[in-house]
Amino acid sequence: MSYGLDKELREKMEAKYDLDQEKEAMEWISKMIGRELEGRLYDELKSGVVLCELIRAIRPSLMKEFEENPTHVLEERDNIQKYINACVKLRVPSQELFVVGDLHSKKYLNAVLINLFALGRQVQVIKDVENLPKLGVKYSVSLEEQEKRKQKKLKERQEEEERQRKITEERIKRREELEHQSRLEKIHDSHEEEVRALNRKLSKGRIDKKQYTLKKQASFAKKIQLESSIEEDPEQIEIEAVKYGLDLEIEKKMKQKYKDNIEDEEAILEWIELTTNIEIDSISELKTGIVLCELINCVRPGTISKINESNHAAFHRDNIKLYLDACKQLRVKALFNVSDLYEERDLAAVVANIYALSQKVELLPSFKGPTLNRDGSITVASIDPVKASSCCNNFCIIL
């Protein structure tokens, strides 16, 4: 007994079942096997004996033996399976076959009825069988033509599969090429950033010329080593999912725009250092969000009361979000997403934001720090260095 959805499906299938077609099919089988079938389709065919007799009447060589008096369920099911196998040899299309359970377990008798009409159609075009009773509409496509059509469809399907395979291989190759290029660019950009940081350290007197030369040579050697090793171990350089088409073009333009205006990075780093009195040599040092929070507290003391110093990505991202929330409070319009900085998706947006922040804080009466001009130059107001070094820490708690 069926319940719920199974019951609904069974009722729908039974509603589609055509009793007139059943009667027509049973009459045809009776004529084919030479004896009258008086019961319903399920009752007469369940044992599989009648089906095997039907195949033997069509082509004896396909049904040399079967269980004529089955006494067990397995023998009945085996008879049905022999019938289905014979239908395959008579080239009944796979979509017009049924499985043993459709008949023996009475799961889908409509499939059995469809199969019988398909078999009756095939009987009409078997060359060595003549004057047999007909079932269904007239059919004249020979078995040879059916096989020809089947092979044609098979060839078309194989050609389509081959075409799709080539497309997939090309996409994989293109993705691997873009990933490789992306890794090379990341290695190159990282090296360039290290060199810029070294240049800044040298100009600020934080390292001497000898240290500068050694560190620069080490950075270059690391770059060469990584470029040669990513062929064998590409996963050592983590990258984001590659982009294609318009997204790729936009990304390239954004990166190029940033490189074309790299002097803006130096300007905002200088302004941040002068404002906070915190040594900073690279924009990547802003990723923890600590310096940005300190910057906010220097331009408006007490804005961010708690800054996370824990070395964990979640805390870093929280710090950046605190900074951005503070920018919104200051009504800075040029904002960026956390990932633009933390994952370096759009550093140009970060630079633009800090420029906008510097222009906004100029209007704050309480801010007496340096001014970042539009041309990148910095105007330094007279300020007590001791006060500058402590202006932030007096108004925040570092966790």
C-alpha cells in the first residue's frame, strides 16, 4: 500500500493507463501465441511465461528456453528479464523498455503497455517474419535503417562529447594560464612593495645603505626562487579565484591605475606616520587595521575605544571595519570594502579613502596635525612631538 507522495504518483500513473490499449495489446498477444488470454494484463503477464511465448512466436532463436511452469518469484522475474533482453536484441528503443519491477511488482504497468506497442511496431519490419498480426500504427522503418539512425545519433553524441571535452580542456588550460600569470604578478608586486618599503626605510634613516643593499638583493633572490618553483608547487602562492572577460579587464585596469599613481601610496604613508608618529613603511602594514584605528583616534580622540592587537584575520578585519565605521561618522564619502585592503583587491580605493579622510579632518577644529594636499605634498603644522606620540594612546584600549 502506498501513502503520501507515492500514493499520488501511483494515482497519476493509473489515470494515464489506457484500458482500450490494454485490450488491443492482449488481443494481439493472443493471436501471436495462438491461445486466448482472458485475464487482465498484469494477471496474464506477471509470470513472464506469456511474454517468453510471445518472443518465441516472433523469433524462436531468441527464446530457446524459459521456465514454462514457474513455482517461485525468482523464476517469474527471470522469465520477465529474458523477455526484456530479447526486446533489446529486437532493437526496441531503451526508452520503451521497462524494468522487471514495473510488471512483477505492478509499479508501472503503463511502461509495460508502451513496451508491447513498441515491440509490435518492430515486428512489422522484421524481414524474415511475415504475415504476423499487427499492433499499433503502421511502421515501415527497417531494422537496418533503425540501426543506421542509431549509429548516426551515437556518432553525433560522441562528436558533441568530444567538442565539450575540448571546450573543457581549453577552459582548464586558460584557467591554469591565468592562475600562473596571477601568481607571477603577485610575486612581482610583493617584490616591488618590499623594494618601496626598503626605499622608505633608507630615506627615513631606519636602515643604512649596506642593509638596504643586502635586503634588496635578498628580496630579488626570493622573487627569482618563487618564480622558478611555482611550476612544481603552485599552491605555495595563494591567489583568489581567477577572473575572465570583462571582470579580468576591470581588474587589470584597477591594478594599472594604482601602479601609475604609486606616488600616492608614499604620500598617504607619510601623512599617516606624521599624524600618528607610528613608523610605517608599506601599505600592507595597514592590513591589521591597528594603524588605521590609531589614525582615527589621532584625528578625533576617543572615537575607537578598543583596538584588537590579536594576530588573527578576524580581529584584523574587525579593526578595519571599526575604522570604516569611524570614517562614516566623519562623513568621509570615499570608502572601501574590508577585502579591498585585507585581500588587496582594490588598494587604489584605500588610498583614495585616506586622501578623503585627510581632507575631511582639515575641517575639524580640534585637529592640529599635518595636512595632506591634493598634489601629495604635506604641510606640517607646529606641534609638540611628545603630544603627537601620545595623542592616540590616551584615548583607546589596546586588547
